[in-house]
Amino acid sequence: MHEKEIEKLEKRNKMLTIALIISVTIIFAIVIQPAVYKWNNPEVDTVLFSGISQEEAIEIFEELRKMGITPSAYVGGNIMIPAKYAQKAREQFEVREEQ
């Protein structure tokens, strides 16, 4: 092979390596980073109840406040609370439904 052809191949290999590194970085940012953020940030909101009326939401908000949990939102029939309280709230509502 000629020297120019070898240089072209080396340049092509460098470009492919750079493209691969950029691709892996983008995939990491899109897929891995949100999971790491949620793991490290317990204040991320989660849906406690979905598909409920505004009247039901008012009752649930009152019950949550009695438990010491501040609901963060009622959007489109969904009650959102900080994820770190979700398990406790679900358990409390299950106990109340059984009674």
C-alpha cells in the first residue's frame, strides 16, 4: 500500500473511534444518567393514585397531610408525592381500606 492510503485508513480509524466514544457518551447520558439521578434523589415524585376525581383527591390530600406527607401535585387525575414516602402511604391506605 502507498503511504497516502495508509494515512487515509489511519484517519478513518481515528474518526470511527471518536464517533464511537461520542455515541457511548450519548447513550450513557440518555439511558444511565436518569436512573442514577433518581437513585440519588429521593425527592423525585411518583404517582400514588391515578384516575381519581378532584373530590377524591381532596380527601386523599387531607389523609396524606395527617400522615405527615405533603403531596406535590394533582395533575390529570394523578396524585404525586415524593418517592421516598410512596411505600408508607400505600401501606397506610391499604390498612384503611381493610377496616
